[in-house]
Amino acid sequence: MPRGGARPNSGPKKGTKYAPTISKEQAREAVRAVVLQHVDRMLRSQIAHAVGIGHLYTRDKTGKFNKIENAAEVDRLLSEGEEDRDYWIFTKDPSVQAFTDLMNRALDKPAEQVKVTGEEGGPIEHVFRWQR
């Protein structure tokens, strides 16, 4: 009888998943489901980010800026108020990285293309020979 080494038919069977792997897969699916529920809203937001997002602010009696998020109040200020007196609009740059990260988590990261080239970036030459 041999001593040491691997024993035949021992260990987990091929394709067996351990508990930590299963829990990671379940967590990944839970995150994917939540992100996919909001994908329409995120896409609309990202398009707005590409154009630039405007935030409407007013000032209170102390001079502090307050962000207006009520749509009716925004409409009222834009139609009746005067810019730089009754309201101020500030723009914010987009966060493409956050959007890309969410989309990669929800829909999987796109495969990166690998370009195979020969010496000095030229094409690869194939030579086929008959074997005897």
C-alpha cells in the first residue's frame, strides 16, 4: 500500500460549492435585483448628467442657500422670480464612474477585447507545414 499523496475519490466532488461561495452568489443576486429595479431612473439621471444637472437654490433671511426640491416651488420660482435675486441655479458635473459601476454590477462587466499582434505591432504570420 502506498504511503502519502492524494487518495483516490477523496475530497469534494467536482463542481461542489462551499458555503461562502453560495452566500456571495446570493448577495450578488440580491444587489443585482435592487439595482435593476431602479435602472430606468438611473438611465434618465445619467442622460441628465451628460447634459449637466442644475440645482435650484433660494436664500433664507440669514443668507444661507437652501436647495429647492419641490417641483411646484421650482416652477413658481422659474416663472415668477428673477435669477440672482429670488433664486440661483448651480450645475454639477456627472459621475460616470458611479453609473458604470452600477451597470457592471447589474448587467456584468463587458468583456475586454484583446488584440493579438506580431512583432512590432504587425500582423501575425501563420506557416503550415506537412508532417511526415
